[in-house]
Amino acid sequence: MSRVGKAPISVPAGVEVSFKDGLVSVKGKLGELQQKISDDVEFSLEDGTITLSRTSEAKQTVANHGLYRALINNMIIGVAEGFEKKLELVGVGYRASNQGQRLDLSLGYSHNIVIELPKEIKLETVSDKGKNPIVILKSHDKQLVGMVASKIRSFRKPEPYKGKGVRFVGEYIRRKAGKTASK
């Protein structure tokens, strides 16, 4: 029983939703997104509210019901408000800079890591003196922002002894005690 799938989705003003041949298109002020939906989930749009219903009670159909409802809801929020991820670089000498869509990271390796980001993502780097550098990713596509943030984090994951690495702002890293010297 999918409780997520049963919840209706309200469409805010300024967002257009259309459904044709198993493809949901959402258009808003920040961009346009599309999602293919399988035939086992039915889509209905009535006076600014979207409801999804399933055609059978098969296990995969029940799972898809909640999945597609969540994906469509994220698409609507994305084109209306957008999504943002902030990454903090913790470590001595860790730096980040950008020129357009090119992100240049210095993470303690022998060379800098240079990444070309997709055009759908707005990139910003903040480097204040005495504070850790912050990389800010903004987009209307939640999946894309999450994938890019995860890729950047994978270059130097936070380690538990000193806490160095790339982490999300506000993320808690469980610390471990180091070795104790014996006498």
C-alpha cells in the first residue's frame, strides 16, 4: 500500500503540466522537465491538482505508484522554486574556483581536478578568508544536482579521524579517536 502515491500534488501558479503518450512534461519559470511514466500508473489533472492511480495491485505497480508521484512532485517544485546543494571543502590548502561551468578543485592531490558541469546547473564558489571554501550548485533538476554533488564529494570523501574532505554543509561526520601511544 503506497501512502506516498495516494497523496495529491498541487500545481502552483505559473507551472504548466501536460501528459501525452506516457510522457509527463512540466514547464515553469526556471525551465522544463520531462518524465516517462509506465502504463501501470494512470495520470489525471483536475483544477490544479494531480492524482496518480494504479491499475493493479502487483508489487512493482505499487512501487511505481509512489515513485512516479515523488518524481512528478520534484519536477513541479524544481521548475517553480529550484533546488540547491552546498558542498564544503574541509582541509588545509583545499580550494575551489570556477570560470563559467568549469569547476577547478584543489583537494591535496598532485594535480587539480577540473570538472565541466552541465549547462542546466548554475555554479558558484565562495572563498572567504578564515572559512572553508563552499561550492554552491543550483538547478531545476533535483536528480542532476544530486548526481553532480555526489560526484564532487566522491573526489575526497570526509575521513573520520581529522574530518578532512568534501562534505555537504551541515553534514555531521562521526569522528574516531586516533591511536594512543603506548609506554
